[in-house]
Amino acid sequence: MPWPRSSFRTIALVLIIVLPVSLCVKITQLKVPRIVQNGTDATLDCEFQVEPHESRHLELVIKWFFEGHPEPVYQWIPAHGRPQDLGPLKGRLDLGYGTKNERSSAGMRIVGATTELTGDYKCSISTYDGEDFMVKRMIVFAPESSMYLQYSRPSEDTFNVSCVAEGVFPEPRMSLFYARPNVKDKAAIKEATTCESQQREYPMEGVTVETGRRGDSFTVRSTAEVEDPEHFLGAVLFICELRVPQTEYCQRRAILYLPGDDDDESHQIDAKGGKCCRLTLPAPALDANLRGA
């Protein structure tokens, strides 16, 4: 004898009520520093929640992955003992960090992060019944190990301006400017060496930028040839600005040209001391693999 349709509706209603849809674990916040300076520690935290009625008999597995690789760089099963550092993070983690609140936080501290650890970090929290994950990117940047700005005068009506920065990561951007300073205003001249300078500055034209990589860092060189006689009627301040993309890092160098200077000498501006000092600048060693930008 077939069942009445009303019975099917009753059974279906009961099934909807008694079959649970359970998300046993949920990541609530992933804290990964966007920018870390080369050689400093980096702390990554992954906060999560476990359903209270499931927390007693769920076995947590906490993993961190790097740059999409299938093998983790960190793994911790709290019920089975201490965390493990693996792959490129082997020997580079503080394994005592982040192990006190295993039911709500999965932290990882990299000791002395270096530029090759720039990339995407994925936190994965799993149980027998479910998994959740989040991904964020961290940039480990390296400031320049050296930065030079100099000019030469191959003829009476020509300036060659050259700026070189070495040891930077990730690949930097470099720009050349010039300004018409009041040579008596030492504070204004010093201000030109700061990236927050409010002075009127002009981008130099015809600038050639070359970039090369050596190991885990970059060398960048910008050169420009100035052939406008107007530049030589008074003092000229040449400015080189270095920026690292995706960070707020910025550095400047400035050289003051005064009519009557010797060809091989210049007035380099010291941003720290704020003084103009007369010196002969050595030619910096350039990477043989520089390429045009």
C-alpha cells in the first residue's frame, strides 16, 4: 500500500531537522606582517574557533604552507607532542611560540627572516570533520647596502649624473630630480635629502635606468645627460630617490653643484648631519648583468 504524500513531507521535514551541517573549525583572523625588514623576526598568527560541543573529541592538525607548496613548513598536532619545522623553515622557527592556546591560536615565529622567505603563507586548521584555511603575503625587504650619487662634466655645456644603489630587495625603483636651491638656506638643502621634501623639484629628462640581480638582491643604476646651458647659470641640486615597491621604504641622496666647482668634485649633502661637504666621489662598482628597465 503506497504511503500518503503527507507522510513523505513529514519524513523530509524530520530529515532536514536532524541532519546537522557542522563546521567544526573556523579561522577568524590571519595576522601576517605585510612588510618585514631583512634579518628581523617575523610573527605570524592564525586565530580560530572550534565548536564547543566538538572540541573534546576533535584532533586538531595545525599546518603552515609557503608559496603554494603541497608540503608544510610547519606542522603541529597538539595531541602528539611538539611542533615540527620543515622545508625552507627547518631550523628557522621558534618552536616554543604559539603553543599555549592550541584550541584558539596557531602561531609561528620566524627567527631572522631573510629575503628568500618573501611569499604567500597559508594557515590550515583541520580536524576529523573539517578544515579551514587562509592565505596572506609577506614581503621581506632589504634596504640598500650602499648608494652613490655623482656627476661629471665631459664638456662645458654637459652634465652626466649617475646614481647607483646596491643590495636592495625586492626590485627597487629609482628616479632623478633637480632643484634650484638657495645656497644660503642650509635647512632647505638638507630637506631635499628627505622623501617628504616639499621643495619644488623637477624630474630629469632622458634618464636611463638599469637593473641587475645578484643572488637575493638587486643593483640599480640611473644615468642622465644634461645639455641645457640654463642649468649652469646658478646652483643646481641633483637628487636621487630610491623606493622599494609594496613598501613605504624610501631613501634619497643629493649633490649640490656650484658654478666654479672642479670637474671631479661635488658637494654631497649629508641627510644626518645636514652639512655640505666637499669630496671626490669614487666610481661605484656596477653589476655586469645590469639590464635596461
